[in-house]
Amino acid sequence: MLRFLTVVFALLGPLAAPAAAQDVPRSSECLAMSQAQPRATPVSLRLAAARADEVAITYAGHSTYYIDTPGGVRIATDYNGYYKVGRLPDVVTMNRAHSTHYTLFPDQRIQHVLHGWNDDGTPAQISERIGDVLIRNVTTDIRRYFGDDSNGEMIKDGNSIFIFEVAGLCIGHLGHLHHQLDESHFAAIGRLDIVMVPIDGTYTMSLDGISDITRRLRASVVLPMHRFMTPLDEFMRRIGQQFAIDERTERTLMISRDTLPGTPTVIILQGI
């Protein structure tokens, strides 16, 4: 009898065994957390996490931020090859509004080049786990440009909002956003802890329009980009008094899930 049961379990084992971890794609934690109730974490655990899970975010210029993850992955947003800080990125994301937001000839040593558009007009669909970061996108429409001039025509799904999920943080980059977001966009984005927002007021959206989106997203940290000559006090006046402002003398922000500010804060890094 014992021998019989051994044979049966041997046959059933492969069928009953759980799938290997690498065969099960991890879903978006930021989408899950946007629907979950806040959970308290003991102070001792928060302090330990802050030391182990810090993410470095460095402003390079225009719309390019470098994100360095705890696992050593380096990401550059709206990468054009000109704004460089330290070592070559492992991952670059691009949008095609102007040549300042992409390059068709990136350094061949860059392992992952993620376009926020598809050349055939279909929506780009990105959901890739690279090292310790999940990178996904939410497409938006974009105005058609000839050179650097817009003719007003909109290209459907020509831009992407990129979301980077790492170390418990949900980091969003709005790209070259040209229109208001609807409920389907906000649902697809989920919760953001940190958001990079274009504040030029003309080439992307009006200050009123981008301020409405910033208030709705209500991220703990707002990192301006694509500024040109926009007065910061004008942007601050539009997004409202519920946002604090923190001007830094350094170019890099070190942050973790448990060191996020308690009040929504616009952080101005050097060079913005």
C-alpha cells in the first residue's frame, strides 16, 4: 500500500506543484495599492526600510531624470543622449514630441530602449520587470510636429506616461502630455508617490491644465521638468496651498517609501 501511494504522489506531484516564481508575472503593486486601505508600519521597520530601499532621482535636464534603484538599475526618462549624469543608463524611456525627448540612435550599450509609441500607430504596451523595477506605460495622444512646429493635429496614443514601480514606490513621468486625462487614464495610472510634471505652460499644456492633473494625482512628491522660463511661484499658485515647496541645492533626491513627506511637496532640484 505504501509503495502504491508513493507512486501516486510521484505522478501527481508535477501537476500539483506551484509554478516557479519566474513563471508568474508580478502584477502592478501601484494599481493594487490605489484600491487598498492604508496600512500602518512600525517605526523600527520604517527606519530599516528607508536605509535599505532608497531610490536616487537625479535631474539631468529638460525632461530627463535618472532613477537609480536599490538593485543597481539605472533608468533615464525622455532620453535623447545629450543629458548625461554619471554612468550610462541600463534602461531609457522616450517620447517623440521633439528630438529633445528621444533619439533613434541610442548608445548600443544601453540594454533596454523603451519607446512610448509604436511606429504603426497602435498603442505601445509596456510592462517589463527589469531587475528590481517594474516599468509600464499608459498612452496618451500627442500633437503632430513638423520639426519643432505643431500643426494642431493629434496623434492617438503617440505619447506615454511611464510608471516605475520600485522599492515600494510608484514613480510617474508624464512625458510630453498634451491633454487632460480622463477617468480611464487615472485608473490605469493607479497611485503615484512621485510624479514628474512638465510645467512649460505652452509646448505641453497650460499651467491651469497641468495643475489640475497634479492636484488630482496628489502624489507626495512633485518634480517639475520641461520648465523653460515658467516662474515657479506661478505654478505653485495654480496647484494650490495644499502643496508645500522645497527648494534644494543638490541635483539628486534620495528617497524611500517611508521617507516620503507627509504633505504633498513640490521639490525643486538644482538645475530645474
